Amino acid sequence: MGCPMTIKKSVSIILPVHNEKDSIEKVILSVYENVYAKLDDGEFIVAEDGSTDGTREILERLRKEYPIKLVSTNKRKGYSRAVRDALSLASKEVVFFLDSDAQHKDSDFWKLWPFIEDFDIVTGYKCPRTDPAFRLFISRVMNTLNFFMFGCFFRDINSGFKLFRGPSLTLLLSKYEGLDFISTELLLKAFLLKMRIAEVPVLHYKRKYGESRGLPASVLPLKISRLVFGLFKIRLRLLFKHKM
């Protein structure tokens, strides 16, 4: 699919960052060239979350050279909270969210774009998927839980590559309850609110630089148990017909 040179809808690009000094400049420049520069009306927000490896200094330099809005915090908030806060900064009609680990092809934005006209959320699913075994396990656990508890199934429920309609995202963030897996919660809430969701295959690469910024395997039992508890609370509210 060819990329349009301009785009009519306004787009916020949201890029959360933590300790990515080896790759962040390449990621910023690639997103700028392949997406932002081709937008008719865009904003590029980089939300830096308490980096300690020199990432912040690189971003400070880049914001003097490129039209990015840099938001930094001295103390790390953690992935889910940082993503929530970053998404809340978006001001355009459509929000493009992607992780900053260089594992996605940013130009796959253009694969998702045609669907946003008819859907509230367009989520990319990794194809082929190059995650390590324990991350595949997490995904299967999430998919299984959501299927049996809520009747929904997504190919990659915790994907970090999405388009949102602005009003739909605002509503979802107002319903966010702080589950450790924010992408999972947002898609689940969108499903329960009967939003229109499209899934589109996107390329996925092995991480070349540094270690994964996601959850280490050592904390998975705790995080998964907290996820189960959180999903169970949501299910109970639905059973008793309380508001979402």
C-alpha cells in the first residue's frame, strides 16, 4: 500500500520512552520521516519516564532539532501509568500510540490508517511474532482469561501499536482502573463498551538494543494474579449490572 503524502485528519503521535539510549534517536528520526512528516496536521509527543541511562539528554538535543514535544519525569512511574499519562496528552482527532523499543515498523501506521474511518480503535497484531516464550505465555493467559470471562478474543491483546479515535480514547482513559497491562484493559473496556475494533497484522522484530522494558519473568506470577483479580472485579460489576 502506498503512503499518502498528506492526511486530512489531525494525528497525535505518542511515544513513551524509558532507558532506550542505544536506539531512541533512530526511532525518533524514523517515526518523524515515515509518519509525522507526511501528516497534514500532527503533533509528536515523547513521554520520557525517569530514564537514567542518558536517554533524556539525547531527547533534549533532539527536541531542539525536530518538532517534538518532550515531557519528562524525574521519577519512574512505570509502564502502564506512563502510557496512560502520555495518551492523556493527545489533542488531535486520531492518536497513534507505539512503543519505543524499535520492534515495530513505524510505517505500518499506513496499514492501520484506512481502517480508522470506520473503527474506534485499530490495533496492530504482531505477524510474525518474535517475542520470547514467557511473553507469548502472558499473551495466551490474557487471551484465555478475556475469552472465558467476557467472551472476547484478540490476536494480540497487549499490543503496543494502535490507532484511537480521540473521543473514544478519552472515554477509555476515564474508565481505566490501573491494571498492570494497560493495553489489555483498554481493549477489554472498548469491547465491553461496544466500540468498533479492527485488528491489522504488522511486522515485529526482535529487540536489537538493551533489554525489554516490560515485566521481568520474576514478577509475572504476582502481576498475573493481580490481573486476574482486576478482571474478576470488572466481571462482578457486569454480573450485578453496575456501570462500567
